[in-house]
Amino acid sequence: MLLYRFLLTLLAPVFAALLLLRRLKKRENRSDLGERLGRVKPLSGDATILWLHGASNGELTSARELIEALLRRNPRLRIHITANTVTGRDMARSWRLPRVTASLAPLDFRACLHLFLARIRPDAFLLLEGDLWPNRFAMAAARGLPVAMVSARISAGSFKKWCRLGGLAAQMIRAVTLLSAQDAASEARFRALGLPEAVLLPRLTLKSSVLMPPPGADQLAPFQSVFDRAETLLAASTHAGEEEQVLAAFQAARATRPNLRLILAPRHVPRSDEVAALLAASGLRYRRRSTGDLPDADCAVYLADTMGEMALWYALAGQCFVGGSLVDKGGHTPFEPAQFDCAILHGPFLSNFAEPFDALAQARGALAVADAEALGTALATLDGPTRAHLTRAARTALALDETGGMTDLLEQLEAALPLG
């Protein structure tokens, strides 16, 4: 830990320069930069305060049900949410939940964390998934704060990196007082890093328990005359190097299914100009959500380059390609398309959700493709009965119709953390 802090001190000027470049590139304002340095609005009052951290939109969206349940069950509880991204922070603020505040996460420098902790004065720290920063853990533990990890995940690659850091990883993990892993592989990796078995809770994937509110009829109305659900493909959360493959597969499939349309939703909205350039080069007629364009009868592709509208796109599409799986990004959630009864297609890179995708494979609840050519063939031959079978099997494999895990988690958190 001392070496880690020493290296951070040496690199402080580099981090400062990067922050300034980030502010210019992403148009972050002075208050955003201040939040990253720990300058958040102090919390006042006599409430119990929980610091809850999620890296970005996906983690926080999956935890919204948990957050609202904690607030309902604990009237004196206040929750301060931190996120690494401006979009994640702004989404949490847009919920307008009572007794909830949000800011950008402080950098893992002791000075930034000291200022942040002094202003927030949390009674416990709850981390979603696996955004691991040693000083956060160490300083929370030094203040006597319980440190809980929920839906905790660590990939094979991250595990190897932490193993090379040896004592630093062990000291960080020793600060954890409660951990509910997302899957068996992550649980085993945390145990190998030194997590005591006594702090383990039953495994739970928050993304399996979250239910996205369906879009209203007024939201659907402008699109339903154009998008026939049976003939609409959603490419959800795509990455660089993946959109080209999806477009090639889509064009190939249209030779067999000429009425097929594509809703293309990039994972990172700042890449939308880059994706729009690909669409322009493809020759496909497209419209763009961020500019206010609505699709028309001649529109083959709709570029869904906005935040917070994924439920709308799922509701419009009868089949969904899960992004991050044709390029090595570990794949994104299968739970959301399954909730909306979208037939699921995916590539070979699935490490982020290995167990759910294994369950889908065993139940034949998704179509696995190796590349763009295979995706095009799968789309061309995906008929109504096959889609219906895939959606039924996915719902069963992912246990979307079962409840109970969230209640157990709430009771265990309340027993271990000072939330009253």
C-alpha cells in the first residue's frame, strides 16, 4: 500500500494533466473537476449515510431497485451515489429520489478521498460490481466503515493483474466486510485474493432482478408505424470494431428479409459521430435520434445515440444482438433483452456474464455466432417460431419470473451495515 501511494504521488502531475485534457475533450465543467478532487456539497443533518458507488449507468440502473428498497425500509437513511462518468451521475440525479444525492467519484488520491469523506461523512460504503481502488478500501476501513460489495465481479484478466500486485490486493480485500458475488468464478477469484469465507453472502446478480419500466404508449406511438417488431433488430451496446460487423450482417440478412430494420445503439454515446460516419459510408438510409429525427418508411437504420431510452428500443425489437460480444469486451447483459422478450443473438466474448450465457446455451435460449457472416446467416433464418422458442427459453434460463433474492440481500445488508 505504501508503494502504491508513493507511485500515485509521483504520478499526480500526470493525473492533473489528464484531468484537464478530459475536461476539454468531454466538456466537463469546473464543478465536475471539483467533484473528482473530492469537493462535493457537504451532507448535513442527523441521518445515517450510505456511500454507494457504481462505475456508470449499467451498474447504477441495476441497483435502482435495491436503492429504493433500502430507502423505503430505512426512513433515516440517506444515500450518496458516486459514478465514474458524468452520464452515470446525471442519471442518478434524474431519478429525483428522496434522500439521494450524487456526484462524480473522487480520484483514488488520499487528499481527494479525505476531503470527500469529510464532507459526506458516510457510515458505510457499498460498492457495485468491481470498480476496485485500493485507497478507497483502505481509507474506508481506517475510518471503521463497513465495506460491502454487491453483485461483485472480477474478470480473469483483472484477477491476474491483482495477483501480480500481491500484498496490495490482499490488503484491499481484507477491508471487505461483506461480499455477494455475481457468479461462482468471481467468488472463487475473490477468495483466492484473500477474501475470508465468513464474509460471503449468497451469490446475486443485480441485473437479473432489475426490471426496466416499459415505455408508455405515447413513447412507442411515433415508431410503431415504422418498426414491425418481428422485422426489427436491435444492436444493443455496440463497440468500436463491432458496428461494421453488425452492418455487414444486417445487409446480408436483408437479401432474405428485405423488410428487416435495424436500431443501432452504441454503448458510448460520444462515439455516435463515428458510428454515423460508418452508416453514411454503408449506403444505408438512416435517421439519428440525437438530432430529433424520427424514422420513416425509407429508413433502414435508426441510430439510437441517446441515453436512458434502452427500454424503448427493446420494446420495438423482436430480436437483439448483445454488443461487446463480437469484439473482446466481455459482452453486455442478456437480462434486459430477455425481460422484453427479444430473441437474443451474441458473439463469442462473454466473460462479463459467463454464467447467464452458459445457462442460455444449455436452455437453447440464445443464438451464438462466431462472426459477422454467421450473424447474417442467423438473422436471415430467424423466423417467428424460433424467436418465440428463444424468448421462452431465455426467460426460464435466466429465472426472470422468480423472486426472493433481493429480499434476502436486503435483510443481510441491514443486519451487517448501520442503515437504521
